[in-house]
Amino acid sequence: GNPKKSRLAASLSRALCYARHVKREYEKKGRFLQSRIMVIDTCGSMGANDDYVPIMNAIFSARNMGVQIDSLVMPMLGKDHSFLQQASDLTKGVYKRPDNLAGLLQLMMQWYMPDGDLRDSTLIMPKPTEVDYRANCFCHNKPQDTGWVCPVCLAIFCSARKTCEICSTEFDLGRNDGGRRKRKQMMDAKDQNGGRR
């Protein structure tokens, strides 16, 4: 069946709005505040296809605001969460998926409690896991090296479509011929004019 809609984008957006509000209040008093967001994933839901753009927008907004996103994926899920890996990597946060629940409190205190400055200056942080930045296609939910993107809603597909399944935009696939049609028309015109344009 279709995956349930993720609440990650809405949660990140709300946290970013609050962080911005509090930061402004601190700035009015001449103080500095470094905000961080902690995401604990207990369900492993990547969300539906139309969650991709809002989640990535929230991640890029956090990076632009200088807000670190720390992510903890519960071990019982058995797999990494690609959005949270990308969020933590892009915002210089910490991403961990422990092997088991033993020592979870210690892990959280050791890796997640210190602020960004302390992490950079004092602690030896774990080496980041390799992050897969490939986007999943909206048709099969599989990572794609290259694909077709709807210019209206930014949906990603692994093969050409006549109509976007997300926003129903119709595509003119005849124009996407790499310029061959235009070159052929120019060559035909050149031949008809005896080699002159």
C-alpha cells in the first residue's frame, strides 16, 4: 500500500519557526543563541512521495539558519533513514543508529548533549556514515542516479512520463530530443538553400 504521510516536514518547519522566534528575542537583548533540533525516529517511515520536497526544503532552511539537526534512529528499525542522514550531514549535526538499546542514555549524553562548539573543539566525534544523496523516484521509491523531474512539483521519476502522477502536469516528450529535431531542421534548410543559410 501507499506509505503514510510523514510528519517530519511539519515538525522540522515548526521547530525552525520557534528557533527563529527565540533567536530574535535573544538578539534583541544582545545575546547569541545556537539552536539545534533533535529528531528521534521510532517508526522508520520515510513518508509518501509528496513528502520529499517539503522535507528537503526544511533541511535546507535549517542549514541556511545555522541550525544543526541531530538524528537518532532506534535500533529496532534495522535500517538507516535517508532523510535524517542527509539532514544531519547537511547541517553538521550528529546521526546515529545504535546496534541495540543498551547504553542509549549514555550515547545520548555523550553525542547529543554537547553543543556544536564543544563538539568541534573538544570531543572526538564519530566518523560520519556515508550518506546516499540520491533521490528516490516517486514511482518505485528506489534511489536514482539520473531521472526525470517534473518542473512544476519537482517529482522525480525513473522513466519518462506523459503526465506527472503527482500534479497531473502534461509533458511534451517530443521536445526532449536533445536538440536533434532542431539540428535536423537546420540541416534540411541548409540543403534546400544549396549550403547557404
